[in-house]
Amino acid sequence: MERNVRLLQVEEELNAQHCIEQGVSTEEKRVHQYKQALERALESILDDNSTLYQDICAYLYRIKVPSFIKKKAAQQEAELDEPKFYLYAYIDKNTWSNIRLEAKRISKESALKLVIALQLTEKEAKELVKKASYALSRTDYRDHVIIALLHIQCYDPDEASEILEVLGKNKKHPFENIYII
């Protein structure tokens, strides 16, 4: 990882020198741009190294209600109550095991269920779905409905399922409900 950071630093320095020679930038701007570019590069490198499971766990720790954190003694760290979460999110045990062990790719439906259950923002949802090797499509009506659910903060899987059921019957934009297993 440090090698990648060094390569990015050198590349940014070369770009900065080129901009100064061309009169596009000044020394003061160079330092500021260099710092911003390096911070973005470091974020992307760090983000790309986490697994889907690690990202899910990070999001789970911030959810307040319902709590999926097992309380332990004061000196020990709290741990996730994974079965409670994957049942809440309507994810089966095999899918959860595949996520945890990185054994197989999960379905887009499972990724969308996680997006709702983890109470993500639209940006976080796009990142999580991307990590699961999918994308939220501009042409997929169901994806638009999922994003709308996130915008109105409808994070209850049961409520989301009902809304998806009603909208899925719409003849103009039919789709399969992600909660039908």
C-alpha cells in the first residue's frame, strides 16, 4: 500500500510541476492541490481494501435502533449479533456466510436488502452495491424506488417490502420485489 501512495505522490508532483511550467498554477495552489489529491488517493486506497463484510459491520455499528450489538462486560468490546441482523434484513444464512467468507458473489436483491436494513444514504448505497459488484441503474425502476425509500428514510424491511409490492404491480414499470425469496 505504501508503494501505491508513493507512486501517487510522485505522479502528483510531476503534474504540479507541469502545471507551473505551463502557467496554469502557482506554487501556493500546487501545495493545496497536491494535499487534496493525496487525501483523495489515500481515501480511495483505504476504501478499496475493505471487504463487503467489513463495510457492512462498520455500518451496523452506527445503527442505533434496532440494536444488533451484543452487550458484553465493560472491559470487552461489544460484538455484532449477526443472526439477528441477517434475519431482520431478510438475508438467509447461506448468503450471510458468503458475505462473511467472501465465498461467492451475492445477488443484487441481497445487496438492495442490505442497503435498506443498514439505513444507508444514497451515496453509501451506491458504494455498497458497487462493492457487491453491481450498480444502481438509471434505467431500472426498482433501483429508483430503492433510492426513493432511502431519501424518505424508510429503513424498515417490512415497510419497504409492502411499498415494493404495491409499486411492483404497476403495469408500466413491473419488477420483482427483492423481498420475495
